[in-house]
Amino acid sequence: MSESEAKSGGSDATRISDVEKWLAARFGDAGKEVPDFEYTPRTARIREILESVGLAQESLPSNVVGSAQVLANVSNLLNIRDTELSSFLVAMGDISLRKTGVEEKRAKVQKESKILLDFTRKAISRLTYLKRTLAQLEDDVAPCEAQMENWKTNLQVMAAKERQYLQQCANYKSVLNRVGYAPEISHGMLVEMDEHRKELEKKTKPILETLRSYQDLPPDKALAALAIEDKKRQYAAAEKYLEDVLHSALSTSE
């Protein structure tokens, strides 16, 4: 390695160290880390040019250094590597598009959040109603159970009464069958038969009175026997008349 190259290498190393220190100080003031950079002969040449025209960092006013720092920060934020106005405009346009997209997504999310919030409120209201209904049902369980037990007891009593009434009905039917009752016998027929009975009683009453008077008959047994036989025939004729009336009434109903 020649002496000039060794000097040049040592100078570059010193400059890189100075630049690193300067960047660390500036980014440290801003509370940020130093971004990765590559120190090339081109950057060393730019530094020499700036120093030759009196624009070295040490010779610049503090406000200029601050503005340069702001410009560098904005460049890093916009991800641009030069100070051309077109680059800034393109970067700002990209930021604007991103902002629009974010605003659209935000509006969509807000709309969806509003819908979800509405659904949540309705769900909470429904849940409150269901809880209230459940509490009411739980309160009604005991009275309903008591009422059901009462109904069950009443049903058992009614079932026993039904069996009793059915048995009584069967007994009444048996009695009616024994006395010769038929469904064809109506109330009107019974009234008519009662009238015939009364008429028959009227006819038999004198006969019974005559029979009772025979208790005072003379001791002539022959005459008494004839009189008794005559009354018996009259009584048999009355019974025959009653039977004929009953058969006639039954035949008419059929």
C-alpha cells in the first residue's frame, strides 16, 4: 500500500468516525436511533466539496443545521433519498392516498362498530327481558305446583265420583229391568196408566166395600158362598180390564 493510500484510508476512517459521532449526537437529541448508512467515497467527496465552499457543519449557523436536520427527518419519514421537489410531492401524494385509505377503513370500522353496538344493546335488552321473565317464572313455580296438586286431588275425587255414579246408574238400570221398564215408556204413558189405575180403583172400591159388608152375612153358608163367588168374578173382571188397558197402552207406544 502506498503512503498516499494509507493517508487517504486513515482520513476516511477519521471522517466516518466524525460522521457517526455527529449523527449519534443529532439523532440522540431527537430521541431516535441512527439509521443505517453507508459511507462511500462519493459521500467523502460531497463532504470535501461542502467544506471547500464553506458549508461544513461546523461553519453553518445553528438554525441552518436544525433545518437540515428537520429536512433529513422528513426525508426519512417519507422514505426518500434526495431533496428534489418532485420526490417530496410523490411521497406526499402517497401519504395522502394512504391517509384516504386509512380514513375509509376507519369509517367502515366505525360503521361496523355502530352496527355491533346496536346489536349488543338489543342483545342486552333481550337478555334483561329474558332474565326478568325467568325470574317471574321461578316465582310462579311454587303457586303453580300447589294449584296442580289441588287439580290432581280434585281429579282423583271426580274419578271416584264417576265410578260411583256409573255403579249407581247400573244399579238403577237393573232395578228398572226387574220392574219391566222399557225405554218406550214415556212420561205421558205413565200419566195415562195412572189415570186408568184411578179409574180402576173407583170401580173396585164398591166391590171391596161390599166384600167388607159380607162380614155381617146371615149364617146361610150357601147364600154367602154364592155372593162371594159373584164378587170374586167382578173383581177378576176388573183386574182383567186393568191388564187390557196396560197392554193397550204398551201396544200404542210401540
